[in-house]
Amino acid sequence: MLYNVIDMYFVGRYVSTAGQAAVTVSGPIMLMLVSAVLGMAMAVTVLIGQHQGRGDTEGIKSIASTANGFFLIVSLVITVLGLLICRPLLMLMNTPPEVLPMAIQFLSIIFTGTIFMTGYNLIGAYQRGLGDSKSAMYFIIVSVVANIVLDYLFIRWFKMGVAGAAWATVIAQGVAFVMGVIYFRRNDHIIRFNKKSFAINKFYLKQIVKIGLPSSLQQTLLAVSFSVFNGLINGYGAAASAAYGIGSRIDSFAILPAQALGLSVSSVAAQNLGVKNYDRAKKATINGMFLAGVTSLVMTVLIYVFAKSIVMFFNTDPAVVATGTMYLHTIPIMYIPFGVMWTAGGVVLASGKTMYTLFVSLFSQYIVRIPAAIIFSEVLGFGIHGIYYAMILGPFVGLIANVAFLISGKWKNSKILVASKLMGEYEELEKV
């Protein structure tokens, strides 16, 4: 999250409001095309966690080598696709004319570094599945510091504009990826990055796709909905777009504790489902929901109180400050339901029931949020306020759906566990 926030800060301070808007409108497109990575990475975490719970070392190695080869191919596809469609998508999003050239430049550079983003997300997926989230955090801390230094040099001193922000992000992500590879190779890790660790196992590839595809589609459809909101807001001018960019980045920080708790719930629940310890998996989920509710409440209060100061930190344009403050006085209402919803969904993902999360996301975004945004802003005449009101509704729908699924106990019936067991028996027969 810091990568984008740092870019927003330096571009807003040393380039222009239009430059800041360019970084804003680029966000949903980046998310749209990297959603495949995020969804598949979650699938890798679940599979690694389940095999770790059973102590299946060979299975972990096979999953990792399959993921290495698959993610390499995916990153190349995303690079080519991103470069081809960034301009038409930006135009479809009603990007202001003064913003369009900078947004195209920013995205073109970002997509050239897709392999680094893919690589460090994959390394993070391995570490979460194995129960080690600290190492990945250290890599990202160093990477973020590098991003700050490079942003300052490229934007403040070399006057590279939004291109400087993009190159700083790509190089910083490369630093995180290289550090992760070195760590795995030097510490005699169970997962190794070498010439032999890119062999694709068809069975595990099917499992990664089976679990990850619905999650990837969910992330993609979520990004598309963000693009729709961005397009609606772009109609109110560059200042509104820049304000939305600042506000949405603050949202990213506010919900980050809940997202982290959700990921940890997925990892812990997956390991316990691997040994059919259902009570412990449920207890981890409930504890995660409670912690997410508390942290989200704290974030809601802090952001509401300091809303104006937060916006002015990024941009002192009066129009941006007014619209951004209004945003941060409205949207935080959704933080608590979002946090509890996300952590409740952790056990759903751990059991591989990703089709359910896909359905919930589709319903909350396309049946509730987007139609409400159009009705509130255009039909009822609330303008940009109406778009913000509509954005609040989605997490409430997801909260009800995920809590209901947790209570139902359907997450205990994990087909992935059965499939993994059959794979183990198949390998034993193959040896005989």
C-alpha cells in the first residue's frame, strides 16, 4: 500500500494535481490485471498451508515448482496485455484529457515490471502458507525505503514526473523479489529457486487454478467496479479524481489490519483443516473477526478526526482538500463491517469455497453498489456524495453473507483436502 501512497505524495507535491489524478486512475487498471496474481497467490497459500498441516514436504515442493512456472507465464501475459489495453481502458474510464498522457506513461512503465510484482507476491504466498509472515515483511520494509529514496530522487531532483514514480515502484518491487530469492536460496529453505524448481505438476496446476480462478475473477470484478466508480468520479474533474485517489489510498491503510488478519485466518484455518481440527479453525476465525472489528473502529475514529489534515498532507489545492475531506467523513462508516466480513471470509477461502466469495462479490458490487451509485448520484441528484454513499453498502452485504456461511459449517466439507489425499495415494501407487 505504501508504494502507491508514496507515489501519490511525491507526485502531488512536486508534479501537479493532474499528475496525482493520473496515478489515481491507474490504480484500478493495475489491480484489474494483477488480480490473476492475487487470486492464484491465495490458492498457493491455501495448498501450502494444508500440506504443511499434514507435514507433506514433497507435496509442498511440487506445489512450489508448479507455481513458479505458472506465475512466470502469467506475469509475461499480464505485461503484454497491460501494455496493449491501458490506453483504451483509460479512455473508457472518462479520464480527463490533461491526465490521459501521464496515466498512459505511468501504466506502461509499471507493466514492464510485472514479473517483480508477481515474484514477491508469490514468495509472500509461500511464507504465509508455511506460517512465516515476518520474513516477507522485512523484504517489503527495505523495498518501501528504497521506493521513498528513489521517488525523491527521480521526482524532486531529476524532474521525471509520473514516470519517476513508476520507475521507483518497479525498482523497489524488484528489490523485494531479489531479497526473497536470496533468502530462500541461502537458508536451505524447503522451497528453492533454481533451474529445477519450475517443473509444472498437472494435478497441482489444476488445484491452483480451481481454487484461485474464482478468487482472481472476484478481484478482477472488484477492480472493474472500482473503475466504474473512478469513471463516475472523473466526470467531476481532475480535482475530484485526485481527492478520490487520496481517499481510496487512505482506505487501503485503514482496512489493511483487517486484510492482514483475514490472510492469517486463512493460513491458520487451512493448516487446521489439513488435520481436520474444525474447532480450532473456527476459533481462529472468530478471534480474527473480533480483532478486525476493534482495529477497524480505531481506524474509523482516527481518520474521521484527522480527515482534513490527511488530505492536505498529499495536496493543498482547496478543491482537492474540500472533496477529499468530505470523502473521509463518509467512507469510514464501512471500515468495521468490511473488517469483520474479510476475516469471516478467511475460513471460506481456507476451505477452497472460492465460488461462494465470487458470488458474494458479484452481488454486492454489481447488484447493490454500482446501481446505487448511479441512482444516488444521477437520478436522486446527490452528485458525488451519492457515489460515496453507494460505496458504503457493499461491505454490509458481504458481512451478512460470510457470517451466515461460517455459522452454516459448510466450510468443513473441503473438497481440496479430499483431492490432495487422492493425489498422495496416486503418487504412492506410482512408486509401486
